[in-house]
Amino acid sequence: MKKETLTALAAQLATPSYIFDLDLFEQRAAMVRRYFGDKTGLCFSIKANPFLLGRLPDIFDKIEVCSPGELTVCEKTGVDTSKIIFSGVNKTEADVHRAAEDEVGTFTAESLLHVEMIDREAQSRGKVFPVLLRVTDIKGGSQFGMEEAQVLDIIRRRADYPGMDIVGLHYFTGTQKKKAKPILRELDYITALVARIQDELSFTVERIEYGTGLAVDYFDDNADALEEERLASISEGIRALSEKVALTVEMGRFFAAPCGYYLTKVIDTKTNYGINYAIVDGGMNQLKYDGQLQGMQIPKIIHLKKHGDSGEAQPWTLCGSLCTTADILSRNAMFDSLLPGDILVFCRTGAYSVTEGMAVFLSREMPVVSVYSEQNGLTVIREMLYSDVFNTPKL
């Protein structure tokens, strides 16, 4: 987003606030589709940014939902529930029942308990639910999914679960993978596993939901080019698998991260023992970058000046409003004439940051959340939460 556009939008918003650029989000998804090909479906994992859900581009074939709260977001935004893949390591009977009521398109099963709950719920309705069995990480496993032997055993005993149609496998091992090699190795593993299941069990795996875990670069000036190179480096492997089985690639961070802007206002400035400090009205409770440690790494920050003054650039330590010395957003960020009233715009905050921080610590005001597109302009989708409560007089 251009600085002039951000300046105009900032004039319409209180701070702290988030702006999500819907045009940029759609362009990012279109770029992924170009590299992965038309045969590869795209799934948006809404945990990365549930605020984008109500304006999700049509290019997304599926939506991954991992909690009852995310299911509520889907209900309130009126999405096509047939696109939902109801996932998550912690499913209860009530969760499965509610997802069935919403007529979600697919369930995932991460344990034998999940298999049994989904099967019971389907049978109680006289229905058969499409199910993806999640396979755990081949490098030693985790709490997510099941080891290969158990997955094969469930497929072998599929007649025991008449309420389930095992349509395929779900495989995702983690995020922020910067190299192609581990992703290509996983694609080879999935390809071999699909063939083994066919040979040993005479069972055809129809679908694969695969999370690449492609990394996003938050602190590199060349981030866009690096990420596109990363995308290109695995595209051949993705396309090859999509020729063998109906493949859906699930990502959240990679789609959403570049489209976000976090606006926070400078409230106070001071110099203590030669270090310039700026106190802003946001903080670590609202802004979180993966890999950011005590503000030592500096993301791209756009300086919107309230005053026209300028001077020699100096290093600044940017601090939030919390009563802890840990509330540091950036150290040694270079600005000229940083003054109260100026607005700092932290870029690439479209994924996780808006929901991942310690939101309620110190009861500071929650940020305004808005979306922007060139066609429709700025739309505020969440105002500040505490203002009305704090300003309402007692009866």
C-alpha cells in the first residue's frame, strides 16, 4: 500500500488499529494459484486471520476451521459451510455435533477417539461424513495426527465405521519452512504413502490436504522476492502430486501476512542515558512477529508525520503501553524527528499478529480492525471494545 494511501486512511481511524488490504490478499492467493496450477485447490487456514473470512476471494476452495470459536466466525459471516474442513487436535462430542449441524464439508480425524465420535454422530443422523485422516510428522511425530500404522489400521477396518467415508489424508508438520528440501521430501513421502495404501489395502486415496508451511520473511527488505522464489522452488513437486490425487494446499500465514498494517501513535518521547525512547499507544499485547525477540529485529515501519519537521535520522527504541520492560517493539529503528502525534505503521502484520498477542493484559484498549480495497474503500469491522464501557456513567 502506498504511503499516501496509508496517510489518508490513518486520518479516518483511531489508534491503535489494523488495516487489512483485501486487494493485496487476493493478489497473493492468485500468485500461489499461478505457481501451483489450476488442479491444486487452495485452503485458507482462518486461524491466521479470521477477520478476512467474510471477504474471502472465490479463489479459495476450502476453509480450515480448528475451534468452536472459528466455527462461530463462519456462522456469523455466512460462509459456504460446504467449504469448511473441520480440523483441530481437540474435538469434543459437542464440537462434532455442532459442526454436523452446520453441515461442514469435511471432518479431519487426529485420533481414534475422533474417528469414533465422527462415526457415531454420522450414524445418529443416518448420514456418511467425508473424513480426512491426519498422519503425524514422519520425523518422530507430535501431538497432531496419528502414526502411519494406526492410519493404515483404520483404513483396513473402515467397514467398522459405516458413518465415515475416508476420502483422504491430511498432512501438515509445521510452519516457517525456508528451504524447499523438507517440503519436497514430504511430498515424496505422501506420494509413496498413497501408493502403499493402494497396493497393500486396495484402497484409493482420493484427496490430500497438505500444509506446506512456507515461510514468510518479516525482517528482510527483499521479502516479496524471497517468498516468490520459495514458492517457485516447490511448485513442480506440488503440481506433480496434483496429477496423482485431488490436492488441496492449506496455508494461512503465507497468504495473509503481507496484507496487514498495524498503526500506532507516538504518545511520548524521551531520552534516558543517551537512548531515545518513543512510547506508543500499542504494544506487544497487540503486535507480534514470528521470530521477534525483544525488538532486536526491525520490520518495515512507515513513518507518518504529524509535523513537517525533519532532521538527522537517529536510532529509537519503540515501547508500548504495558507496565513491563519487555514491551519493546523495536530497538535502534531509524527515524528523523519522531514526535508525539506521529503514526508508525508496522508492515506485514496480516497473519496472527491481530489475534496472537496478550490482548487483555493491562486492560489496554483493543485495536480497531478494518479492511480496505481500492473499489470499496475503508470498512471498519471492529471498533474499540472498551471505550463505551469505560465512558458509561454509573447509574
